[in-house]
Amino acid sequence: MREALAFWVKFGFTSFGGPTAQIAMMHDELVEKKRWISERRFLHALNYCMLLPGPEAQQLATYLGWLMHRTWGGILAGTLFILPSLFILIALSWLYLQYGQTSIVTAIFFGIKPAVTAIVITAVIRIAKRSIDHRALATLAFLSFIAIFVFNLPFPLIIVSAGLFGFWAGQRYPELFSKEHKAHISSQSTHHQSAIIDDHTPPPHHAGFNRGRLIRQITLASLLWFVPMASLVFLLGWKTLYPQLAWFFTKAALLTFGGAYAVLPYVYQGAVENYQWLSASQMIDGLALGETTPGPLIMIVAFVGYLAGHAQDIVLGGMGFWGGVLGACVATWFTFLPSFLFILLGAPLIESTHGNLRFTAPLTAISAAVVGVIANLGVFFAYHVFFPSGIGAGVSWIPLCICVAALIVMIRYQWGVIPTLGLAAVTGLLIAPSGPLFH
């Protein structure tokens, strides 16, 4: 347990590069080097986490921690993945609001924003390759894009509709969903020395189904959600900011299938358009900050919560900082609490549902629909970056060229997120009209 905790602490501070890179890091350390878990058991856990709403990398860390060291092992693994990025994003959010309008920071974000657009486009391509292997699923992705882009339908409605379609199609056309869900990582070698938890190792005692434990965990999780929510409502009132943040991010955690990038369209639609907690430009900046910090990409919710709480605190006559901290903590708590519950409750049952089309077909359809929703997010980012003054004012060619260059280095030359954003930031400093080199 001590050795595992040391690994999870290190992982929390070094897990840059988004969910794919983070899952690859876990695979390299736990499967290839330490041999704590076998390839097949790792992929089996990953397939389950990919079907859940919420951040798949954080859920996989929780699952593996739980498998090795029971409930507390899962809680500690998942929490240590989150905490470093929460503290870092609170600090970066404060710096962003204090110094974000200086010429140097403005120039850096001038270069980073087009690169972020390219990252979202790359994510669409990657998720599409993983989720869509049939014309029917491609059609579903296209229809979900039209539903949100043209008709501005609510994200939850699109997800529920896709799930219902998947349930029906799974019974009527099972061949669409009969393949095993693709994994992020393919097995590169079949000749490994035995792992501590190997392919044929019997499940640990705690991994079996226990009705009493299930009831206790549901009760505890309900209290961990209800007590903070009730306290916020009692102290501040239901229509105030913090209860609304808690309720909004609870829905985000339960409805956003497809990983971290699937959360972003829902957060944008709610935080920017409906609640107006932050602007479209700030949303892009928040994604850039999230991409450059360790931990789950979904931690952009801490940035959203901080900006909303900061503004609320200033209105109430405070300094802004502690209101922002409370907003970031509320957003993080209610976003990640369901993820722990999904693992601790669902992992013991996963063997009985693995390969069951009644369970997997709706989630496969949802994953396809998410591709269309994330494509809409890419269009949204591209519009605000390439047409900052509206379509009538014409395209901004420099950001467009930066975006194309970022796409080339990521797709053609397999650059990671951090080097791409670093190059974009330097480019912004060199060529941004507001940059320090022009003054």
C-alpha cells in the first residue's frame, strides 16, 4: 500500500497530456514495469471505465487502486489524481484574473487559443476512430451534431435519445454492437512475466458482490452528496450561485458519457450560454490551462467554478479569492463524487455485464453521439478564434495558420499536447499584434 501511494502521488503531479497519455502512463508503469496487474485485467477495467460517464482516466485509477487495495485504495488513488491539479488550477485561475490582461499573457493566449482548437479537432478524430466503426454510428454522430449545432437541443436530451436508440438497435441489429469496445491501448506483447494480479488470478475477496456493502456505499455516497448540497441551500438559498454550481456539475457528472472532452460541450452550453458564469473567450482560456496542468482534463470545472465564485464574492463585497476557491471546490466535489460511486458500486458487477448488449449497446450509441457533440465544440472554438469580430469582419488568418500548424505537428508528427501548446505560446509572443515584441 505504501509503494502504491507513492506511485499515485507521483502520478498526480506528472500526469500531463490528457486522458490518452494518462492511461498510457498507467499502463506503462503498472502493467509493463511494476507488473502489478496483467494486460488483460488492465484492458478489462479500461473497457468498463470507457463506458461510464465522466473522466475515464480518473475512474481507471480508482478502479486499479480498488482492485489492488480495496475501497480505501480506490479512494486514495482517485483522490491523489485530482488534488494536485485542483491546487494548481486555483493558483492559475487567480493569476489569470490578476494578470490575464497584460500584453505578455494576452500574446501567449493569442497563440494558445488556435492550438486548443486544434487539440479539440484532434480529439474528435481520435474518439471517432475509437467509437465509430459502422455507417449507422457515423449517421448517429452526424445527427447529434445537427441537433446541437442547428437546433441547439440540450445536451442531456441528445444523450438520452442516443441511449434509447442504442437499446432498440441492440435488440434489432445486434451485429452493430457485437464487437468488444475498442481500448485506448492495444496489447503489444503476449509474453510477460506473471503479474501480481494476473489473467487467471481469482478475484480478490473484496471484488465479489456483497449486498450489505452495496447498501452501505450507496447510503454513504448519498450522504456525501446530500449534506454539502443541503448545507449550501440552507445557508445561501437554492437560487444562489453555489447550490446552482453543485447541481449543474452533478448533472455533468451523470450525463457526460465519452470521457473528458464530452464534458466540455455540456459545460460550455450551461456555464457560458445559460448561466453566463464566464465568457466564450474565458472558456477557451480555461481549456488551455487545463491542457497544460497535470491531472484529469475535466478539471477545467475548477476553473469555471473559480471564475464564477470570484465574481460572486466581489459582488458581495469580498476579495474574490476565497469565493473563487469555494466555487472551485464545489465544482470539483460534485463532479467527481459520482465517479467514485460508479467504480466502487459497479466494478464488482462488471463481470456479469461484460459483453451484454442490453448494457453495452446504449453506451456504444452514446459514445457515437458524443463525437458529434464534441465536433460542435470544435466549431464553436474555431468561430471565436478565427472570427473574433464576427464573420462580417473577415477571417483572422494568423490564428488559422497556427491552428493548421498545430494539427500538422500533432497528427503527422505525433507531437503531444504540452510541446504543441509550448510552440503555440512562443509563436504568440513573436507574432501577436499586442505582444511585447511589438512595443
